[in-house]
Amino acid sequence: MSAAYAPEQWKDLFVATAGASAALLGLLFVAVSINLERILSYRGLPERALETLLLLLAVLIVSICGLMPGQSHVAFGAEILGVASLMIAISVRLPILSGDATGREAFQWKMSRWGLRAVSMVPLWLAGLFEPLQVAGALYWLGAGICLAIAGAVASAWVLMVEILR
């Protein structure tokens, strides 16, 4: 079986991303705890904090699923699809508030929030869809989704930790 559809060949990636996402989740909780009063005082930032948590949680859960021994690629695909679908369903329900922004600035804010959510979760969802079918290099989509989710979460965490203090 090609590496694009064999989760057991991706074990090192899953170990690394499970550890990295768990560590980043811990740091995110600390950052939110330290800045909780400020985060709660800005429209849209509590939702951004939850969005960031969901991105890292999706990576963590998918990585843990990838480490489960003896499961078929069909089962793993179903797990990825389930996690991605749940995260998409939750994030679609999250309001996207743009603080005090109006007009073009508010539109750009909303597009950046929706863009981050889509760019991070759609590749995971596609991986879950493609893995059972063994098409389109499924696990490479998963790798891309993991990288994009971590990058997006780190960027949002930076805002929650540093930019909020400016």
C-alpha cells in the first residue's frame, strides 16, 4: 500500500504532532488565563480563543487516532472525517465578531476568520473523505491540514498573548 494511504507509515508525524499540539494547547490555556480579562473585553476575541483551541484539539485528536495500532485505513479515514466534520460544525456556529470595525475592515476581519477556519479544516475533511477511497493522496492532505491548523493556531495565539497587550 502506498504511503499516501498507510497510516502506520506516518507514525512519527503523529507522535510529533500529538506532542506539539498538546504542548501548544497547554500554552494557549495559560495565555488565555493570563489575559482573560482583556480577551473578554474585546468583541470577537473569546470566539477567536475557542477557534484556536479547536484547531489544536483537532490536530491532537487526529494524531492520537493515527497512533492507534491495527486499525484499517477505512477506520482511520472515518475518524479523520468525523473529527473534521465536528470541528467544522462547531466553528460554523461560532460568531465572527469584528470588534469595533465597520465596512471594509469588518469584511476583511470576517474573511480572515472564515479563511483560517476553512484553510485549516477543509484539508483534514478531504483527507478523511479520500483515505477510505485511497484516492488523491489522502494522508498528504492530512499532513497539509495539520500544518495549516498549527500555523493558524500559532498566529491566533500570538494575537491572544502579545497583540492584545499593545
